[in-house]
Amino acid sequence: MTQWVYSFGAGHNEGRAEMRNLLGGKGANLAEMASIGLPVPPGFTITTEVCTAYYANGERYPDDLDAQLRAGLARIEAAVGNSFGDHHKPLLVSVRSGARVSMPGMMDTVLNLGLNDATVEGLVAASGDARFAWDSYRRFIQMYGSVVLGVDHHRFEEIIEHIKLDTGKNEDTELTAAEWHRVVHGYKEMVQEVTGHPFPQDPWEQLWGAITAVFGSWQNQRAVTYRRLNDIPAEWGTAVNVQAMVFGNMGEDCATGVCFTRDPSTGENIFYGEYLINAQGEDVVAGIRTPQPMAQLKAKPDERSMELAMPKAYAELVEVRATLERHYRDMQDIEFTVQSNKLYMLQTRSGKRTAAASLKIAVDMAREGLIDNTEAVKRVNPAALDQLLHPTLDPKAKRKVLAKGLPASPGAASGIVVFSADEAEARAQKGESVILVRIETSPEDIHGMHAAKGILTTRGGMTSHAAVVARGMGRPCVAGCGGVSVDYSNQVLSSGGVQVRGGEILTIDGGTGEVFVGPVAMIEPQLSGDFATLMEWADQVRRMKVRANAETPLDAETARKFGAEGIGLCRTEHMFFDPARIGAVRQMILAETEQGRRAALARLLPFQRQDFIDLFGIMAGLPVTIRLLDPPLHEFLPHSDAEIAEVATSLGANVDDMRRRAQDLSEANPMLGHRGCRLGISYPEIYEMQARAIFEAACQIGKDTHKPPHPEIMIPLVATRRELEITRAQIDRVAQEVFAEVGYHVEYSVGTMIELPRACLTADAIAEAADFFSFGTNDLTQTTFGLSRDDAGKFLPLYIEKGIFPKDPFVSIDPDGVGALVRIAAEKGRGVKADIKLGICGEHGGDPSSITFCESVGLDYVSCSPYRVPVARLAAAQAALASGGGVDRTA
Ligand code: ADP
Ligand code: MG
Ligand code: MG
């Protein structure tokens, strides 16, 4: 015989917290609370299996359910001493839905079930309070009528309004027993008229009706949609809880409330919540009366705290709070009712909280000894941590929303509006805060993006240039804000009739995508205190190293501040865009001969050398991986005719030559074109110059500081062993030349970016020429899927919406395809060279689920943008703990 019904309360607890799959969260925790001695009104839970069976059998209940229900109810009757349907001492129950995870869309709770024309008289006699009894009856008809019978709730409100008008009363609380009696009469007539049936008087009919309504609500549109959006399978089903009523609305020594065991927005260890005297259930959230605070500490002068108003029940609740936290070892969200000064617990669950609260609660609880340090590390969601590393808008600050775009890079920023990268840079140098507003951005805007406090674009998605670069730089960014139109020529942006001119102030929130007119007050991030403590605990358990992608001294410093253990990707081309050098770069590209190129490269060498001196200096002996030039050359050339003319004049070059060269260089598929090591092989002098800059810088730092850096030189876009052999030989030759010239020597390695499927499949051969692999999963994703990130905006959102791709593969690594290639390459590489160093760079290196994947492949490190380093440190620790491979050094 299947057990369909599980009792709780009054010393008979058949459920436990771990049984939430069977009993739903609410039912499992009611049983758990009762079993640890907390005052829970007795009841029973009808299992989720009944829901599943009900739908599997064409909406029919199991045959033996009825008998089990009757037995469950008999136990409640015995415990309470009242009987269901009894005219003198009627038992009233609530019917409450409860799935494994709390789910909006499910049926609302029905209270006071069991009342009818006869039992209401019993309740009058038993309570000695006719007003309470008739009010309870009308509440029941109202809830059951709207929730179970589907009568529009306005119809009920009309009747109350009518009687209030008739009696000249304003508040519900002023109505007398006789008046509520009239309301009940009106309700019943109206229900009969709307449904064609009299309001059910038989308590058993009422009970089955409510139970069926709960199971029915599992398949209503709202619930189905919610499940689809949150990946909740329909097979989970919901449970139903039937529980003896306790009354918070029986007088001034009664109350009902909802609270958190700690402050869910700050995490502060203080009892936080609201209660209402002489009220029932949903009155607290309904907003008819203003709820009052729990703790006196939080009470304003005109408020009456529960601590003062009901000291005895409050003291009991404070004890329950401690018991619950000790038992569940987490912050709880609880619901309670006080009847005649006696406390009853009606619900507990782990409480939702802000990112800030989750950090504080985890660290506090570890310090209080409720959990250990590794548990604290597991408790904080790395994605939430991201929010804490950037300034955020003060929740209390006034604001005026202008428009909403995509939350492309977290953090908030205020500044004056500028429409060009050059102006952004110029004004920032004068110490102004600027927001760079562009229709979209391109590599030429990098300096302006760097100078800006925040970036707003009106086109492009979460993986647009603006979004990717902004995240990399840690700049807040709202992208694809289609509601805003930008007029460059008139230096104005507008949205919904509101105009903001260049020079006026705008605020963006990259965490929500909102854009505001004018300044909004901000809260600065806290990198010390709890944050530092949690990071320390995370570092003690993680196995993988965390490096940063950085090329500027500022980024490198930020990376170290956030705890990076080296640079995993220094993109040398970013150094080429600097206004002081772009001229030499263009001259090099325009040169038709090797000699001409060498002359231009000689101009670049000192800049590039200084870049590496700065980086090696800041990284003080930590590993630095430098990727040689990767993008196709045309990216460095001007595009519009006007720009071409301007650049040609400044270089003293012929405009037509320049235009022809730009045309020569343009490609149909630059991503798959003349780039990466293909450039290094066609123009060996470029990589030669870069290698020379690296070795000269390394030797100089080594001589100056006696801490020689260990450069790791990385060749991009290698598909074959031969490509790596050729470029490597060149680098080795330059190294020997430089060492001989300066009379000094440093250790270095040469490796490759693994970013093409062929490289993965032939990684054993490539490994013979490589000291390390760094997986370039951005390009590997593009080449594995055969899709270009720049063009994916047209279909990728649809693919994700339709579930064809479970997630955006540029945000989270595709474990089955791209991941499989990474795995193959790692195995083949290690097969040839057991100690080959393996890492990942690119956007995925800062994504928690991709980091979990990297742990499973056993990579040595992940590398991500400086601002994501703490996220990666935490995610790497969690991945290590989850794989069981974590080393617990916290003890
Ligand atoms: P929800 O899932 O929407 O929170 P609940 O089933 O928790 O719905 O019910 C909402 C409220 O109804 C509870 O917080 C409580 O105040 C009241 N309630 C539910 N069951 C009872 C009961 N047996 N006695 C008194 N009040 C109850
Ligand atoms: Mg509830
Ligand atoms: Mg690449």
C-alpha cells in the first residue's frame, strides 16, 4: 500500500526536511519543525506522488486516498479536540499548496475550511465572539469562492462596499457580527448566481474541492510558464497541506506575522520582519493595514513593536529563531500566528537575500560556529559576488528612469554625456566623470571606453563589442538600449520625448540595464572585511590558479588588487591602438616592403618594450602570458574616406595608396582570415620585434630587481605543429640574440593558444613544440559551432529562447562540443608532455559554470578579466569542493 498522507504535529511526525521531493518544501519543513519541538498546529501532507498519479490516471485519485485522508483528519481531531463538521466544536483547517520549490502561480491558501451555516454557530459559541466567527466565515467563502470556484474577487468586495455604504462605516474592522452575517448572506446568493450552485455546505465536499483546486493549479498557465522559465519538470508535482487552524484574529492578544531570522537586505544579525495584531494570514501582505516591526530596535516612534506589544510571545519567538538557525544552519524566512498569547509556527524555509546579505551571513555564521569555513565558501553565489565589486545605486536614492537596455556589465556610474571616444578621453584627463554614449563601439573606441566611468550603447547584445570590452575593463555598461536614439551631429540623445544633451548628467546601472536622467547617489564596494575573509577561505580550498587578462598597468594593478596570481592573457594588439603608436602601426601596415615594415617596427619597439617593463614590474615575478599580434591588420586602419585622408596626411602618405592598401587588406571573413600566427609567418619581422621587446624588458627587470620574470610567449591561432615550430624557432633565435647582446639571461616558455578544432585534435603533435596550452575558448566556440560572434545576434537569442542552445555558448562553455575538444586536447597534450601547463583565457575563464568544467578537466589555471578575479577565485574553490578534490586547509 502506498502511503499518500504523512502526518505532522501533536507528537506524530512522519516527515522530515529531507523529504521535500515527496512532501514539498512547506510540508517537509512543517514536519521538521514539529519534530524538533516547535509549536506547529497538527496537520498532514498529501504527497506530490498523489499529484503525479492524479494526472497519470486522467485526473482520478488513487482509490485508497480517501481512507488515508480520513485517518489523517481523525488524528488532527483527536489532537485538537474538535471534529470536522461538528455543530458545537467544529474543526477548521487550512489547505495550502507546497511544491519542492516555492512557485508563484500555485493556488492560494484557503483558510477556515469547515465552516458552514451550522458550524459557524458552533464557532460563535465556542469562541464567545460572534464577530470573529462571522468574519471568519465570510473570509472562508471569499477565499474558497475566488480560489476554488473561480468567482471574481471584485464581486465579493462589491458586497462589502455596499454594506459599508449602507451602515456609514469606512473600515472592515468597524463591522459588527450582524453586519458580517449580512455579508455572508450576500456572498452566498452571489456565488449561487455566478456558479449556478449553492455554496458547498458539506465540509468534506469543501475539502475535496480545495485539494483538487491545488492539484489543478499545478497545470494552470501561470504555473506552467513559471516552470518552463525555471527548468522545473512537470513530473515534480505539488503537495497539499491540510492543517488545523489557529486564529490570529481573535482579539488584541492575537497576531500574525512574517519574518526573517536576519536582515535579508544587509545580513545584519537582527530579527527582521512584520506582524499585525488581530489579523489573519494574508492580511500582513495584503496592505489593508500597516504591519508593525518585530524588534523594538527597528521601531519608529509611531510604531508598536511586537517586542513591546506581546512580550511573552515575542520572547518565545526569539527562542524559536535561535533554535531554527541552529537546526537549519541558515537564515530562515518564517511565518507565525499568535492565538491568545500562544505562539504557533506555520512555515519556515531558507530565506532569499541580497548579494551583500549572503556574504555577511555566510561569514558571520562561520564565525558564530553555525557552519564551517568551507560551508561558508559554498554558500555565496559567485555571480552575486560580482555585484559587490562595483559601486551600486543607493536603494534609497531618488531616481528618474529614462530607458532600459541590457545589463551588459555590472556596476553603476554617473557622469556627463559624451558622444565620442576622443572627447571622453579629453574630458576624463581634466578630471571629469564621463558616460560614453555610442550607437555601438569598435576597437577604435577603446581609449574612450577606458577613460569613461560607464558606457551606453543603443545597439548590440550581451556579447557585442561594447559589452565584452566593458566587462573586461570592469566598466559598467548598458548595451542595446533601443529605446534611446542618438544624434551625433546635434550631440543629443532622446528617449520617450526626453532629451539629454552632451555635457548633461546621466546615470547607468549595468546590473539592471536602467538609464537615469541626472545623478543618483551610490554605495562604494567594500573589498576588505567580510569580502577579504571569504576570499581567504576560498583560496585555502581551491586547486586551480586564477590569473587575469590584462595589458595596461592599470589593469595589471587592479588584477593584483583582486588577487590574480599572474597574467593569463596580455593582448599585445591593445597596445597598438594607443594614439601615440597607431601612426607607426599604420606606417608598418602601409609599407610595401620588408625594409619599410622594419623601419616602422623599429619605431614601435621602444613603446612595446616599455609596456612589458611596466607589466613585469607590477607582476613582480608572477607568470605573464603574452600573446603575439592576433587580429587582422585592417583593424588598425581608418575606414571612412575622411579618416583615411586625415591619416594619410599625418603620415605624409598618399591618400590613394592608403585607400588601395585598406582595400587590399579587407577580407570577406576576417575572423578566419589573415590573422594570428598566419601574420607572424607572412611578416616574421612583426613577431621578431615583439619577442625582442619582451626579452629586452625581461632582462632589464631581471638586472634591476634580481627577480627575473618568466615570460610565457603565446602564439595565436595555431592549427598545425609546423606553424608553431616556425614561429617558435624565430622566438628562440631572438632570445639568444638579446641574451648575447645584454649579457643576461631569463627563463621563458613558448606555447600556443588552442582555439581551432584542428589544434585540439592534433594536440599531441602540437604539444611536442609547446611548453603550454592556453585554451582560447572564444575563438574555439566560434570555430566549433561555425558561427561568428559578430553575426550571431540575429539568431542566437532565438536559439536560446527555443532551448536549441541551453545557454549562450559565449557566456558559458558548451561542455558537449567545445568542452569535448578541450578535454581531447588536454589528454593528448598530457600524453606527450605530462607536465604541460594548461589554462584557459577569455570570457569563459570568469564564468562559474565554465570554471567548474575547467576543474573537471584538471586545468592548471583560469584567466579572466581583472574585475572577475574574485568571482573566479570563489568559483574555483566551489568547483574544487564539489569535485571532492579540494584541499581543506581551513582547519
Ligand atoms: P504562501 O505559500 O502563499 O505563503 P501559506 O500556505 O503559507 O501560503 O499561507 C499563507 C498564510 O496563511 C500563512 O502565512 C498563515 O498566516 C496563514 N495560514 C496558513 N495556514 C494556517 C493555519 N493552519 N492557521 C492559521 N493561519 C494559517
Ligand atoms: Mg507562506
Ligand atoms: Mg583568439
